[in-house]
Amino acid sequence: MIQKLAKILFAFLFLSISSYGYTQSLDQAKILYNEGNYGEAKPVFEKLVRQSPNNSSYNQWYGVCCYETGDLENAEKYLLVANKRKVMESYRYLACLYMDMYRFDKAVEMWEGYIDLQKKKKEDTNESEIKLEQTRNLHRMQEKTEDIQVIDSIIINKETFLNTYSLSEESGSLEYYNKFFDVPETVSSIVYQNQKGDKIYYARPSEYGAYAIYTQSKLLDAWGDEKILVTDNSFDNNYPFVLSDGVTLYFSSKGYGSIGGYDIFVTRYNTNTSSYLAPEQMGMPFNSSANDYMMVIDEAKGLGWFVSDRNQPEDKVCAYLFIPDPSRKRIDNMEDADVLIKRAALTSIKDTWKEDVNYTDLIALAHKDLTTKEKKEERDFIFVVNDKTTYYTLNEIKSHEAKEFYSEVISLNKQIKSLNNKLDEARSSYSKGNASVREQLKPTILQAENRLYQLMEKAGTMEKKARNAENIRTGFKY
């Protein structure tokens, strides 16, 4: 009897000590969690969630620890368990998780669910509403992802990213603001000087504090006649670059509906109104929820650059080299959702490459300082025929049939460019007009967009026919 009582007492003491240790571990983990030490708290919550797999709190805490330590797959798994039990914070973290994964449709659902719960608890939803609108904008932009070929990338220090740009002389020059103007105060901007050397474009803080874009002209031997081109009293506008036409301006802005930090925009100078049209936001993969800026296109080389701090440490950026496409053809988002996500997120530049095309020569050209003779070389377009052959003029095309096909491609591209310009003006008038004006412009814009899509599709088909005909003529075998 005494032995039996002793066993019962021992078991009771063991359970009490175990329960105390269990409670102590949970309390310590919660302290670490609340202090943001997710890596240290994670093993404790992992053990607890294994012991009680249906406990919504454990799943929530462990899922958050997984998310904060970069374990996105497990984060989704455990946060979804908590979400089924309507744990409020699971909605917010799943929304952030799906944004990181470029699954913006899911992120929208989670933000909406989170806001509904906030309203029931009578909490301020302002910040969440902003996030929801940002996510909706990201979703819309993802559906317009451009079918662009990004042929190279390099990670570089943020302060020296300009070292990756190598412009031909006829495309102008780039220099850091402080070096160009030789001023002691730090101004985080780039000065673009056109090929003639008589105009410069740059950004600096305006009288309202935010960065604005300015231009100056060469007056004898000095710069002067400063004019403001793009400004917003509340948001920064920076990193200007102007094409050789002197009309098309690329720049980056934190305003105009930016989806996160700096976004890349394009606008054109309207000679009729002596002002720039409403800026058009570039699509993915050029833009992301991170900072994307310094879009530069070297028309002589047929190449372009931009930089982004997406997925980079604080002091680094990634400089991307791409082949510009005047038609701005979009990815068919009806084919494969995963393909669209990868192309939009630019998870791998190889995903953007065309089959059996070798980009080695173009990458080398990007870093080449063209000689005077090479700068004068005729270069009307870039027609990649196969992995060994790229043409730049019609005279190089050997097949008569291919030459006819590509002549039509050139004609179609001119129509596409012209229609794009007209669409820009119509969209600008639409955005500034009243309800009556918008109603009148709506069918015109829709008709033009349909026509643009048809032209782009036809241009793609004719280029493919030209490529096939030329490869047959030259005997190239894939």
C-alpha cells in the first residue's frame, strides 16, 4: 500500500514538474516571439505544434516564425491551419506571404478577410486598406507582364550601380549628380546628358522637399535656364533618361500609383500643349513591390538596363540587361499561371530567353565601348534569326521571302508605335476628363487597344515566318 502511494505521489510530482517545464518553455518562447527573435522561438513552437497539431495558436506562432525566417512553404502550411480557425493575424501574414510569392489573387482575399475582422473589432483599417489597394494594383500589373528578354544580370553595390551601364556615344552619357555638379551636399540622383551635349536631365529636392525632375540647356559654356519637368509635392520623382527622339522620357517615381517604393514610368512630350503626357507605369517584370529605377535604352546597341533592389540586401541592387521590344508584347496569362508568376517575378532570367538563341554577342556588346566606325554602322532593328545569326538591316537577309515577311514586321512595328502614342494621348485625356468626356473616349480607347493587340499578334507571326524562311534558305538546323 505504501509503495502504491509512493508511485502515485511520484507520478503526480513528475507531471507537475513536466507541466511547469512545458509552461515555462511556452512563456519563454512567447517572450522571444514578441521581441522579434523568431529564429530562437521557432524550435519551441515547432515542438509544441507537433504535440498539439490542431492548436490554432501554436500553428499561428510557428507559421509566423517560419515566415520571418524565410521558410515560406512551411509558413503557408501552418498559417492555413490557424486561418481555418479564423485566427486574425493569420490573415495578415498569409496576405504578406502571398504577396512575396506573387500570388496576388490569394493576397487580396486575405487582406479582405483581415479588414473584415478589423471592422468587427472596430480597429483602424486605414493601413490595411492601403495594402489591399497596393495588392490589387500588383495583381493588375501582373496580368500585363511583358514578354521581355532579360539576357544578363549582375549584383552590385547600390552606390556604384552606374558602373554596369555602358552607353554608346550617340545615346548620351550618365554621371552621378554630385560628381557632375561638383557639390558637397549629397543628392541621390543621376545626370543624363544628351548626345549633342546641349541638354541635361536630373533630379534634386524641390522647394517642397520631394525630389523633382529638372532640365537645363547649354548657354555658351555654362548650364542654365533650369526648368522643372516632373514634380509632385509629396512623392519623389527621380532617375530621368530621354531617348534620342528628345520626346520620350523614362523616370522613376514613388507617386502616380506606385506599387512599392520607386516604380519605372514613361511619358512623352506633347508638342501641341508644350507639356508631358500623363505618365504610364511600366509593367512587370520591370516593376515590383521593391524599388525599380534608372531605365536606360541604348538604341545604337539595341539594349536596355534597369536596376532593382528586389530580393537584395540593403546595400545592394541587381542591374538587369534586356532587349527592348517596341511592341511591348504581353505574356499570355491564360496558358500557365506558374509561368506568368515566374516571368512577372523575374525569378530566373533564363525563363525569359527564347529557345535556341545565344545571347553571348549581345552581352559582350553591352559592355563594349563602340568605336567611331562601329557607331556609324547601320542598325535599323535587331532580328535574332538563330543562336548564330542576328541581322540589323534588311540587306543582310538572304531569303527574298524572309525579307518580304520582315518588311511587313517593320511596317507593323511603325503602326504599333504610332498607335501606342495615340493611345497615350487618349488615356491622358480620359484621366483628366469629366464623366461625359470619358464616356466618349471609352469606345475609342477600347477599339485602339483591340487593334493594338491584333497588330502585335500579327507582327509576332510575321517575324516567326521570316525566321523560318531565312533558316531554310541558309540551311540552319536546330
